[in-house]
Amino acid sequence: MDTGTAATVKISELREIPPQFLREVIAIPPQAIKCCLADLPPNTGMWTPDAVLWLRDTVTNCPEFSMKVVKQDGSKGITHIYLFAPENFPDTDRSVNRQIKNADLWKHQKDVFLSVTPSGTSSTKVTSDAVSALQLTSGRVEKSLSDSAREPSSAASTVDMPPPLPLSKTGELMDVYVSVACHPGHFIVQPWKELHNLEALMEEMILYYSRAEDKPVNVEKNKLYAAKIENQWYRVIIKGILRNGFLSVYELDYGKHEFVSIEKVRPLMDTFRKLPFQAITAQLADAVHQQWSGETEFQVCRSHFFLTIEAVNESTNSWDRKIVTFLVDTSHPDTDIWIHDFVSQSLVEFSKDD
């Protein structure tokens, strides 16, 4: 309530405020103010990762900001503001709002709409053949995976790059774990059967880098490194170099964007390049023509699912490869929940509320 951050804690870590201090605690208003940037382009849908990273990089580079309140939306508890670096206040044309508006990041909706049709696929619209290939048995998804379906991608690996992550064939099931869920047009999955290998790799990295000599590293954008984030070492790619000694990095196994001090970055040793990168960027099939807003919840993070790939959008960089997929929750004893149906129903409910 005072910093605006969200966290998951154990019940055993909660403490009751002693009655003698409760009056003083209540007297201090919550310090966090929920804000949104005013004057951004209308109907942008969900922000692209490029836009999010641009804003995060800009905010991180500046130790403090000034703001101008435009209006307050009492019904939603949101304050509409202009945000300024101190030297730019109160010139609206130099506000963060106008800078991001002029950065032309809204036309790149790759994570909401996969406009590139993979070769051999005439459309990303789901076909009846793809659905029938799911091997439905009495209304339940057949929970069987063929190892032979995990053929390596045709993308060639280089000397300093891990091998490409094998994907299942179109229409066949793949057992996955959802590690990041931003919205139906952008979420991250990891192969379930490889999780133990990834955990072993993480343990090996902790042991190695805890003993390795701390030497400064000359970092370059789009190069691979090891980075220490909250006492854990990760395989990362450098996405941006900030002026304050921090780096914008992308975790290649968990699919998260993070900021890390350059002092916590080390060369990635060859032995840690043998396991393919585990993070796979995905979007729901049958949802490519939808616009998604922040109110459309996608609460599937940290969950076990089965998916079937409808299309693959290849890229020069293996970590930029994206898939269009059906996602199926098979944890319920009597029925399978197809996530694209669930999200579509949620969108209809939100529309009714509006």
C-alpha cells in the first residue's frame, strides 16, 4: 500500500499490528498512488514489450521525477498524469508521455498480432484438422507425448549459442509450464520435462559463480552473459545499457525482463550453453484478431498445461521465436479447460460491464 509493489508471502511471515500502534498506522494515508500516463494514443490495446522496456529504461535512468495531475478517475482509483524529468518540468512537449507517444512503438504489435504467416501455413486461424489432431478421447485430451515428435528446429546453432529448443509438431501435445503471463497475446512457456535439467543448471551456475573471481566485464548489447538477480544466476541477453550503471536484460530461460547492475554480470561459460534456452514466447490461437486491455485478466502464470502448436514464427535469434498455440488445462477431473475459450468469455463479460 505504500510502495505499490506486489509480493507473495507465507502466512507465517504475516504479523498482526499491535492495538497500541494501530491508531498511528491508520493516521498515515497509503503512500502509493496508482497512475496512468495521459495523452497516449487511443486504442493501442496491450502495450508491446518494446514500449514497456522503453518506459522502464527511461524511468530507471532518472533518480526522481515531477508530475502534473490531469484528472482523477475516482471510479477506478487511477490518477492521470504527465511525467517529467525535473529539468523538463512543466514543458508538456518534453514529458515522458509525449516522448513515448512520439517513439512510434505502437505500430509494432508483434506480441498481440502475429502478422507473419509461417511458410506452409496459409493462415493462423485454427483449422478443424488441427483440433482433431489433439487425439481427443471421450472428451478428454489424451495425455501422451511422443519423444519422436520433439525434432530439433531447422535453425542452425552457432559456436557460442545453445542448441535450438525442440518443439512438438503442429497438432501434437507438448507438456509445458507457464512462467510469465502478461496477456493472451504474450506469455512464456517452458517445456515441463526439461524443468529438472534447468534446475540442475541453475544450481551449477550458483556453485561456479560463487567461487569465480569478481572481475569487471565489458558488456555488449545482444550478447549472452550470466547475471545475478536476487541471489540466483541466470542466462541473459543484454537488451540495453543504461547510463547509471544498470543493464536491461532478458532472462532466456524464464522469459522475464529485468534490470541488473553491471557489477553483477559475468561471462557465460561454455558449459552453461549446452542446454537450449527454455523460454518460449507464445500467444493464444483463435485470439490473434482481438485487442486486449489491462482489464482482461490472464491468470495462468506458474501453472502446468498442455499445449498444441498451431504456427511458429521463426526468427534469426532463437530467443525471438514465437508460437501460436492452444493452451489446455487438464488438471480438472471431469473436463478440460481451453484457455482461449475462457479468455474470450472473460472479454465478453468485460464488454457487458462497460
